[in-house]
Amino acid sequence: MIKAAVYARVSSDSQDVDLSISAQLRAIRDYANRNGYEIVREYVDEAESGRSASRPRFREMIAVAKLKNLPFSAILVWKLNRFSRSRVDSVTYKTLLKNKGIRVISINEHLDDSPSGQLLEGIIESVDEFYSANLGQDIKRGLRENAARGFYSISRAPYGFRKVPVKDGAKTRYKLEPEPEDSISVKVVRRMFNMAFKRMGCKEIAKTLNREGFFTSTGRRWGKTTVHKILNNEAYCGTLVFGGRPGHPAIRSGEPPVRVENAWPFIIAKDLFRQVQKVLSKNAPRAVHPRIVPSFYLLSGILVRTCGKY
């Protein structure tokens, strides 16, 4: 029997209508039994886009295929688009595998090594790449339109907020709503901004919150990066920003971010938010050396441990 590996993947796009992992594996196992393949390895990537090759199990499979003693001589996939939706990646990795004597076999697209088979394979991969790119543009357009209407499309609400379902015709969309006034998260957010306004650095704010026993929404300790993100998030003053930051185009698209003022009730007054932004810009390392950013400790940034840490 021919030793084979199985590769199965589902996309990170919520609109993906391809078969589930379990259905892919079941169909591939049935194909292997009927066609004389012995499955020796199974590699599964869940919630991973085929437009990128940086998928953990895919990379592991390619690494194994580079070994001197190959454990398999074929890779079975449900369709070629499960292997990759990028024509460049597909050609690159298939060539690498072919040079090692490994074939990529689609159980639903019967292709051979003839010139016509290679042409058909190229056409299928090009169509898959076009479909993926076109779908990505449609999704981005939809998300920008939802944002322009004041809907919140990100999966997790910012710390101190909760997502509230809103009926939009037949669909359910979401808006943000602050947690109750007496909730710990709202109190922590306001305290954060007040400490920042008094020129306390993000690192010192994080240390203070950790020392007093407060944790993030995921139950972790606060870090300066997390604090900095909250202090720069306009959601806290009721402004929805989607697709970038003020003055910065959305990544790759070049489009300006969508901004909706007063999209939901604020936790932090806009005046205080602006004042905190000014303090943060003055404290930024590019403007002020980190050693002179205000701290409660007299020798902060100057005294160095023997291990090299401040």
C-alpha cells in the first residue's frame, strides 16, 4: 500500500461553506481504503486561511516532507483549495514536494500528470485564488458598511463594554454598551485614564492594577501594552473606528478608517480622552527617553539590577 498523509483545513472566514473537518477526514479515509492508500499521518488546521502558508500543521507537514526518511509519498486533500488558495504558494510547495517524490492528490478533482491535466490544475488553482480574493473584498466591504451604520463587527468587546444584539431585518448585528456604572471594569477604565492624566506611565499603571488585584477580561495580569491600547481606544469616548487609526489608511487597502461619532454611550468624556492622548504623545519613547517618563519611584529607569533589568 502507498503510505499517505492527510491534510484538512477549514477557513477562518465565517462565510466559508466548505465541508467541516470531520466530513473531510471521513471522505478522505474512505477514498484511501478504496484506492490502496495507508494513512500514516493526519494534519488539521482549523480556522486558518488558505491564502497564507503560515498555518501551524501545514508547516509541520512540509517540514516532515523535507526529512531524509520520508514517512509518506502522497498527501490526500478534499480539494486543491484545502491545500492552498494562493497560486504562488501552491506552485512553490507542490514543486518542493514533487522534488521529494511526494504527490498532492485531490480526491474530488481527478487530475493526472499529462499536459492537459497540469493545465486543468492551474486553472482550478487560479479560480480558487480569484474566489478567495473576491470573497475577501466582499467581506471587507460588508464590514465597512456595517461599521458606517454604527454596528460593532469585532468578535470581542473592549474591556468595560458588552456586545448587545440588534435586529437588522432578518440578521442580528451588534452594538456596544458600557457595563453597569458600578462594575469593576468601568471603574478600572476610568481609574486608568485618571492615572494617565496625572502623567503616570503605562507600565506604572499596569503595576498598580496588578498590585491591587485587578485583572483583564481574560483573567490575566495587566501589561503596559494592554494599558496603552485601552488608553488609545476611541471606543471609550463613544467613537466607532474601523479599518485603521486616525490619519492611517486601513492595512493593505489604502482606504481611510470608518469613523462614527457617538456610536454608543461613552465611559470616558472626550475632553479627558484628548488630554490623555496629549500626555501619551509627550511620554512616547520617540519624544521622551523612557528613563524620564514620570514614575512613583525616584530611581526608576536609572537603577539597574545585576541581571540587567531595571
